[in-house]
Amino acid sequence: MDQAAVLSYSLNQIREALVSWFPRIPVSLWEGKYREEIVIVLLDIKQGHGRNRNETLRIVKPGGKSPDSSVEVQVPVPRMVDLRVALVPAFKSAIRALDVSARIHRSVEDNPFFTLGDYNWYGNESGKAMMNLLDSDASYPLPGELEPFQPYRWDLCIQLGINSSQEERVVRVIQRQFSAVKK
């Protein structure tokens, strides 16, 4: 499994959450058209807070000589990225769009986390990612066809970690033998 797929996995998790919260409203990723639905628009992906390239973590992974054994490895600290998306209720009726916009806000505020499963990054002990609701930002314009729905939109920012594929096995000394040299 390529852990870097956490970005597309997260977009799908957002979509699935919206589908579960609004079962009678279609939800889709923006592909250039809308049909009375909640549309997810990818706005930006950027590198999160910096890290020292020499920083490492020691983790224990399954592996070794027997199925129950594990090995300790040293890995670079995961690279953090910010995924920013807009949730746009695209409805012909302004009242319906406003209603769905308010329900999106309430649903995300009440359920801000989703489980990462296999896409969890090293050091994230909760195994979850948080959807942070933001006010819409004019520096991230919506595609032309969605511009009329700008007042109803909510932006989400999710900070995600991407594990490095580099790892170095940590070798521990189990037992030392000392011997004295006799003269």
C-alpha cells in the first residue's frame, strides 16, 4: 500500500461522511457540472509545517522471524500536507442551498474526525484526521459554474501526514560478553 494515497483516501472519506449525513442528497467531486447536489472542490494541497530532514522516529513494526515478532525501525518524521477543499451546496433554490449549508456546518462541527485506517501516519496516535471548518476564502475562487453558490460554501482544511518509504532497522545488543586478557 502506498501511504501517499492518504490524500485521495481523505477526499473519499469526506464524500462518504457527507453521503451518510445527507442520504437523500447526491454528493460528488467537482468534474465541471452540477445537478442539485453537494459538490466537493479541491482548492489546494500544500506542504504543512516544516520538519528537519534529519529528524527521525523509532517505531515498532510487525515482522521478523516469526509471525508474532516485530522489528524496531528508524524512519524520517512524516511530511505534513494541508488538503483544502470547498463544500458547495449547488441547488437552484437559494433557501435549499442555505439550509444545506447550515446542515453541513453543523454536521462537520459535530463530527470533525474520520478514521485513517491503513493511511495513518507514524506518530499519529489517534489514528484519525480532523476536518477543520474555515470561512470561505476569496483567494481560492470556485470554478465559474459554481460562482453563484459562493455564499453557501464552506472550506475544510485537513492536515495529513505522508510517511517516507525510507527506514533503517535498529539493531539492539541483547547480550555482551566480556573477557579479560591474562598476562
